[in-house]
Amino acid sequence: MSRALEIVEPAPREPCRPWPRHVLSAAQWSDLVREPVTLLAAWADPMQVLALFEDPFSETILLVSVAMDAGFYPALSPHHPGARFYERMIRDLWGHMAAGGDDGSWLDHGHWPHSKPLAIRPGPRPPTADPPEFQPVPEDTLMQWPIGPIGLGIGEAHHLRLTLDGTRIVRAESRLGYTHKGALTLMRSKSPRIAARFAARLAGDSTVAHSIAFAKATEAALAVLAPPRAVGLRGLMLRLERIATNLDDLGTIAGMVGAPEAQARCGVRQEYLRRGLADAFGHRLMMDCVVPGGVSADADANGLAALRQVLAALEDEIPQIRYLFGTGVLAARLTGLGVIAGGDAAQRCRVRLRAIDRDTGAAIDLLTDLPEGQLAVVLPLESGEGLGKAASARGDIWHWLRLDHGQIAAVFPRDPGWALWPLAEAALASSEARDAGSICASLGLPVSGMDL
Amino acid sequence: MLKPTARRTTLPPAEPAEPVDTETVALLADRLRAASQARLGHELAIRHVNTGSCNGCELEIRALTGVVYNLTRFGLHFVDSPRHADVLLVTGPLTRNLRQALEQAWDATPEPKWVVALGDCAVDGGVFKGSYAVMDGTSNAIQVDLTISGCPPSPARILSGLRALLEANSP
């Protein structure tokens, strides 16, 4: 048994499906945090802070919680640097403070009518707006370059603060929360069927993945299973969404480094795919097509036939796109750009191309072999706690929720952005300032899903 | 392994666009006359302003700039600074955290200027209407001249709205 399992084993368990929640003492929590476990997410409810870990030794998912002690919980960030943004978010939404952690603000910029919107008693509005704070510039030979919140190009709203030594980036700090829409408050006290509309609008480029993770969490909490045809259609939609988002990312990167042909080819394929999606599922992004319990409507038979043609044409085109990315100027411009964990922008593009290849094959297989039968099951009005996962183009999405007689008592969606932004800060440091845009594009940084 | 391909497919030409909706053009032209606003001419520079969108509208706007819709053939193009823009194309329900940014962008845009609220969120807050964190649409901070609804609106629909604006502004 791994050390992490030994720590959580004696703790009492709350029923959460498919993984139980271990209710840890503050001491057990601190012990677990010190172990080499991978932090997947951290969030809270009014009474406690929850964290989702993966233990690499036993390959188990560990869902743990710790009760608040006078408003504090033991911090995660001293041992998991990526937890810094979670700690700030928990402070802003629930008011729980990480003892020994990061106490800065993240989502709350001082413009909301009240603070701590998810606490039992939300706090008063802060007297002054809270402008983003950044680390002071250490020497007067360095300069700071603020980018955003309205950035260049057609993208999401965020702020990057680059500290420059000449044209070289010495430090990159991100500040998010600009697109915070209060999704968690809107989802609370609603039925999962209604709250699914908000889950579908956390991130437009991953609406299917968020919807599937949310639906799976609901189905796990209520111990029901989506019917086989719904599962088949979900799998198909998820793969098609990943292909479209990966094409969009590749096109954006190509455009950033001045490769219009590659950008145009990715754009054309994406557009034809989205038209096929509109024919088959009634929506170009497949928003609201996945609902807790199954899918909202059956796919159109002619639309599925159209999709088959689109995918066959894409299969023909992939070698051409791969050639453009793999050789010549594009490869040269991407190599060595934004190196993080041994990988550069060129490698990240190759990963995307491989994913498109794989997903196209899998989608064609699914199309030829879709199970027949009913589309959705009725959800019982019961209580329970559940976790669900789906793989988006940007990384894994996790949804956790607790239902109270069919209504959402608490919910948290974990977007891949939480893992990508700390990486972006590291990848930007020691890069050239003029490469900042293409490095960010190569990481495909999502904002809205993380801003909640 | 990377290998050059022998067969090289050609890119498709831009697709012909639908005729512009004359009713919208007439309404916009009336508005121009009523405000005795100077016409902007045959070309419009657009600055996209994200006020909290989920990235769905942005996907569809980006599609417009691709070769299939080829926005520039109509005289429409995107610029990076509001100082170079005739039109602010606003997406998102206007989060409280982005109100100041939108107002700054509006102040920086030279007169005469147009504001287009794109997508259900920008029109009235969409599904996020009533949340503590949003201001229920662009019009609660700045005056909106044209709304394009949809969640998100399709590229064809966005194009039709922007071309109506262009027609109304043509001398």
C-alpha cells in the first residue's frame, strides 16, 4: 500500500461515487499534501475544503476533504505550487483562508455587490476596487509590459504582466477572473437538467466535454446509467469537438507565426466539420446536446452521413497539414519556442495533430457502429455525491457535485486551465517578449472555464 | 515520421454570401440620419471586445476571418487597437470585472463609432442574466447600435449583420 493510501485509509468516508470522499483531520490533510501525489483540483463548500488527488504509486483517485478550523485550512501551495490559484479562488468565493498559503485575490476584483458569494453569509462589498497586484520590479533597469484584459486578436479576456530585461522576459505573471460570471451561484439550488445549461457555457470550445463531465457526475451521484445510444453519441460528439478545437488551436498558432496556408487549411476543415455538426446535432458547437441522464435529442441520420464525408475528407487532408507543420518554416519557427517540461511549441503541435488523427479514426468507427435504443433516462429526485470526468482538447475536465433531493447543493467544475496557466507563466519566463503570443497560443490557454 | 505528400489539395474559394437584409440596412440608415452621424464609408475597421464570453462567439468570429467567409472581400477587417476602429464588436454578458475595460475601449474609439452586441450574452446577459457578477449585456454600460442574437450566432448571421452596417454607412 502506498504512503498516501495509508494516510487516508483510517479516515471516515462519505459516500461519493465512483470514488468515496475521505474526511480527513487537519493533521492527515497536511500529511497527505506532503506526499508526492498529483493535485487535480481543489475547491470548497460552505463548511469544508475539498481536494482531488491522483496517487501515482497506486494509480488511485483520492477525493479528500477537511473541515474548516476558525476559517482556516492547511495550505496546499507550499508543496503543490499549482495550488496557488485554487487557494485564491477558494478565498474569493467561500472566504476560507489557506494557513501558510496564498492569500491574494483572484476572481474578486472588488466590483461585485458583495464578497464571498458562496459563503453561508456573503460579506459586504469591499470599500475600494482591488486592482490586480503584481510583484514589484526588482531593479530599475527592468520594465513591465501589461497585456490585457482586452488582448490582441479575437480571444479571451485575461491579463498578463511581463517583466522585461530588454526584450527578454524575466518573469510572467497572470491575473484572471475578468470573465467571472458567477456560474456556481447560478447552478446552485437548480435541478441538474437546468444547471446543465451553465455547465455547457463554461467554455465554448469544450462545451461537450464540460457537459459530459457534469452529466457523469450527476449520474454517479444518483447511481443511474445513461443508455447505450446516449453513451455512443456522447463519445462521438466528444471526439468531434476535440478535432474542431485542435484544428482551431493549430490554425491560431499557424496564424501567429505567419503561416497562412496552414492556418487556412485548418480553418476550412474546421468550418466544414462545424457545418456537419449543425446538420447532425442541430448546433455548430453541440451546446446543450448532452444532458444529465443521456442526450437531449437524437442525431439526424442525413447529418451523420454528411459527417462521415467530412471526416473522410479530413483524413485525406491530415497528411498535408502535418507536412506543413512538420517541415519548412513553420517547424523552424515553432522549435524551441516556450519550452516547458522538455516540450516546445512544435511538439505541442505534433501532439495536437496526433490527437486529430486518433479522434478522426475513432469517430469514423463510432459512426459506423452507433447502438440503437432510448436517448435518456429519467433522473430520480434523490440525494448523493458524484464525480465525473471527460477529456477535452485542452486536458481533463472534472466535475463534482452534491445533490440534495434532486437539487444541486454544491458543485465545482475543474477546467484544464487551472493546470495550464501556471505552466504558461513558467514557459514565458526567459523567452523573448515578441514570442509571448505564440507561446500562449501553443499552450491553448482556456480562460472562461477557469474563471467560473 | 514526416514525409512530403505527393497529392496537394487546393484551398476552396470564398463562398458567395447571402444578400444583405434590406430591412436592417434601412433601420440602421434611419438611425444614422437621426443622429446626423457622418458615414464611415465603404470600409469598416472592427475591434473585438470580450466582456466575459465563454469563447463560443470568438470561435465563430474567428471562422469569419478564414478563407470560407473571407471577411476582407467585403471591406471588413479586424484591428488590434480601439483607436484604429470604427466598430466595437462586443461579446459576453459584460462581467462587472470587465466594465471598466469596455468603457476604456469605447472612450479610445474615435467618433463616429458603432457598437455591435454579438451573441445572446452581449444582448441581455443571456443565461447569465441576473448573476451578481454580470451587468446583463453591453447596453448597460454603453449605447448599442446593432444586436446579433444567437448562442453563439453562426458566422453567416454575424456576416449578414456586419454587412448591413457597412451598407448603411456607404455614401
